[in-house]
Amino acid sequence: MTADALEITPAKVVQIVFLAREGDLAEAELHEFIAGLNDDEKAHVTAIGWVGREAFEPEDFAEAVATAYAEATTPTEDYLMGMPHLAENLEAGLETLGIDVAGEEEDFL
């Protein structure tokens, strides 16, 4: 899996990680940022989180994305913000998918 196969840039995922780590201070900004993503980006970031928490294996990423589309019954921002350990899950998901999180974080800072 390469970053090219994602419908969301790793930089956007890293921004969600940083905002999620800020907790209550950035809650409104995180909600607005996720809400502003398009449907493809929302499905992909959800799938990355699921891979990170090992609900899906990395080789099943396409299935995770399809599931994210199919099960999107609540707003993605509400779903993701309710996910325990969101930042850690997204980081682990990117790493599991072979995307250099440290490099993306350096670019973000």
C-alpha cells in the first residue's frame, strides 16, 4: 500500500492526530476539520483508524474502506471523535499501511 492509494493525504491524517491529541482545546477545530473532508477522505480515514486498532488487516484495507462507506450512518466526525485512542489508532494505521508517520509529522511541524 502506498500513500498514492489513499483518498486522503497522510498530512491530513496527521493533522487529525495532532488535533485529537490536543483534547478539549482543539475539539471544535477537530470536529470542523473532519466535517470538512469529502466522503472519500472520510471513508479512508475511518478505515485507517480501523486498521490501526486491528479491526482489519492491512491487506483488507479496501474492505475496510467499503465497510466505512456502507456503515456511515452517523456523521464521521462524531464517530471518529468518539473512538477511544483516535490519535494512536490513526498513527498505527498509517504505519501498518507502510506510510512514514514521522516524516509526515516533521512536515506538519
